[in-house]
Amino acid sequence: MPSAESKESKEAGIVSRSVTPLPPSRAQTPRPPGTENISRSGVLTIRIFSGRGLSLPLGVQVPEIIHKALNSSPAASKRDSMQRKRSWWLPYVVLEFDKNEILIDALGGDLSKPEWNYRADFDVSRTSNISVSAYLRTTQCVQGQDDMGNDILMARVELTPMLDGHHASDQWYAATAGDGSFHLKIDFKPARHDSLTIEQFELLKVIGKGSFGKVMQVRKKDTQRIYAMKTIRKANIASRPGEITHILAERTVLALVNNPFIVPLKFSFQTPDKLYLVMSFVNGGELFFHLQREGKFDEHRSRFYAAELLCALEHLHNFNVVYRDLKPENILLDYTGHIALCDFGLCKLNMSETEKTNTFCGTPEYIAPELLESQGYTKTVDWWTLGVLLYEMMTGLPPFYDENVNVMYQRILSDPLVFPSDISPDAKSVMTGLLQRDPSRRLGAGGADEIKKHPFFSKHVDWNRLIAKKIQPPFKPSVESVLDVANFDGEFTGEKPQDSHVDETPLSETVQDQFRGFTYNPGNEHLSESINYPSVMS
């Protein structure tokens, strides 16, 4: 049984349980097919004016306290303060494009005809959808509950903007979920981005730190959009075998994939000393945080997260990428409660259906038996980790957990799978299939469709509606605004955000050449360095 050094880092505000991978071999990674035309470059301006015909779902009553607030008649001397108070009881909207989310409170109107009158500019780096969701806050939130999980979705519209030239529209869009419509003005202007620098971002908060750098919440000065920026010192990773490969693999995967359940890369750039990855800022908290707080999730909620993750992993597998580090710490929740998979530093590229790799990496609780037996492994390793995650969500602990890592490894290899009495037969069956020790007999060995067709999912999940994000999440995290960092570790958010100066010996040309292709600025790549896709990890 191999031994591994536990890697403790606090990347993105959490303590990682990853295992340090062994040094990789080197081979070239081509661009996967079907990705040539997803890049776009420009600014998308969305103005949301008002709604009409909004109503509560059938059977849902307006809480009495909200009813009184909506129908109160304040005295003239108190009109302004009451208007601010009244707006709390009006529907707010979550406006989203490419995982950039903005929470917008109503300025006036009434329950069925709220007025928002808000404009937002979005950086466009690829094709994506616009989502507008109107919610009514519940009294539970007002009375000091920790989450907005009971907020009521009144209406949502999903639409795909035209991003292949200058397009503008001003019209009402009928809700695709719920009742009513939204008055939106959408204007896309293509543009060639100039080379990015750190000076084009306002540094707001530190939200995580690791052994190679830190993650900050930043605001892009021209569009005012909020992002998460990971900064990495080149010298730190150049001194560690394989780490350059890891960061370039992460950048490559993030730039190529386009999935609603994966945190997207917006930009990446570099200086002689540092690398910068700019990603959408997802601030609903890690699944790890919510699971720790609640102990475990019910079957419905666990199935919802597992289904969205299954779609994300299937998307990666279609690019011949194996993820290798699924765990609650690497899964974020967005404003509306959908998952966003992040941290792609242990991804393995060029993994065809039969390709095997041997690197011992991942998270101790989630290590698959074939890694421990040094057999080599395929994409099916991701289905084992999905089974472990589903078990942990439904019971509160991974299936073979032990405080002693070596004892835990032995349990992974030999202990029977035991379920609590409250686990349903379908749940037992799907976890037994995913946690099959023989990879060739594991559920998913024939592809993700095998898992989708299992009764645990097929009886309850409409996959077309799920991938379109038309299924209402079972829980909505508490997020006050796009600036909210309450779901991140205060150890980091209290630190002064700054791009620290690097006072080290300049890196050699040979080392610098390994970072060619890191810059990602869609629509402008031909002006930057040529793409040199990273070496494959063994």
C-alpha cells in the first residue's frame, strides 16, 4: 500500500484534504474537438427595468407580515424610510451571466409588477446564457434564520444572447419557470480586449491562501464585475516537480470547458514573476461548510447535488479529462443553490476511454481501491469518488472513514459497505454500484448514461431540465450581495488584500518558456503568446 504526504493548504478558504501527487511525465495535450467557436470577446450590457404578471406558485400564500407591509399606508413624513422598508418585501432578482451573479433589490412597484431599474455590464469571454430569477424573501430570513433556503421562486427566464456581432434588443421576455415576464434591454458589443494587468482590478478581500499564492475577491474597474483572482508565484511552483504542469492543466481545462456546474475561467495573464487566474466569484459557500453545519442532507438534496456533479464530470470526461479530486471542499454553491465545481489542479488530460494513469493523488477519504493497489486507473475513478461523496452527504461521513489514514486505506480495500437503516433501497443500490471495487464492474464503467439510468436518478431527475438549470435547487444559501464574503473563512477575509512584491532572482528563459500559453484573453489570443498546451500528468 503506498504512503502519501498529506497536503494541507487553504486554497479558496478551505482546508484541503488532498494528497500530494508524484512528479508527472511530459507529453503534449491537443485542444479537444468542438471547442473552436465557444470563445467570444466583448461587453454584454443588460438593463432590467421591471416585471409584470409575477405571482406566487400555486398553493403558496403571502406570509401575513409581508401582506401587511405591502398594503401599509405610511404617513408622508415617513414615506422615504417606509419605501426602503417596503422594498424588502418586494421580489428581488438574481441576474446571472456565465456564473457572474448580481442580487438586485426592487426600487418600487408591487408584488406582481416590481420595478428594479438596474444596469449591469458583463465581460464576455465565451458563449453562455442569461438567467433572471425573481424571488420573494420569507419571514424566516427576516426573523434571523441563517439561510434563505425558504425564499420563494416566483419566476425565471433563461435566454441565450447573440454574441457573434453587435446585437441589441429591448423587449419583454416570458418566464420559462413560474408566471410573468421581465422587461430587459440586452446589448452586446464585441471588442478586442487589451492585455490585462493587475492594475485593471481593485483588490477587495483575501478569501483564501495556499502554499503557492492566494485567492482574492476583486472588482474589474471598467465593467465593475466581481471575480475571484488566484495569484501564484512562478518561482514557488518552478521549484516543485510537476507543479507547472498542474497549473497549466488547470488553466487549459478551465478555458476549454463550458458547463453550468463548473466555475468558468474569465481571464488569465502573467508577469515575469506571477501567474493570475481570474474566475467567476461564487460566494454561496463550499458544500463542505453546509454539510458540516447540517451534519447530513436528506435524499432529495443529496440526489440533486450528485446529479449536477454527474453532469459536470460527464462534461469533463467528454474532453478526455479525469477530475481526480472530488470532495465537498471543491464544490461551491451559487446564489440560487446550484453547484459549481472548482479547483482543477489535479486534473489529468488525454484520458481516452481505455487510457490508464498511475499517479497516486486525490483525497485520503476518497481514494479508490485501484490507486491503493497500484493497478493504474481510468476515468472510472471519478465515479468511485462520486459514490463516496453521495455516501458522505447522506450519512455525514465517508463510507470507510478512520482517523488513522493507513487503517482507512485498509478499510477501503477490504471492509464491507454498511448503510444506516434510513437509507432507501435505490440509494443503497446506486452507492453499491458506484463503490464497486472492481473498476470494470463499477456503475459508470460504460459511461455516465449508466448512472443516469439507475432508478435512484431516473425516477426523479429530468436530465434535460437539470442541465438547463430549470429545476429549483432544494436549498438557497444566504448571500446578501455579490460582495458578500460571509461564507469564507474570517482568517483570510480580515487580511489586507494586496499584490505582494516579489523580490527574487529573475527566472531563466528556460523556466519562463514553460509558461507560454498561460494567457487567456478570448478574441485577442493572436496578440498574446501562442498556445502551448501543458504537459500531461502521469
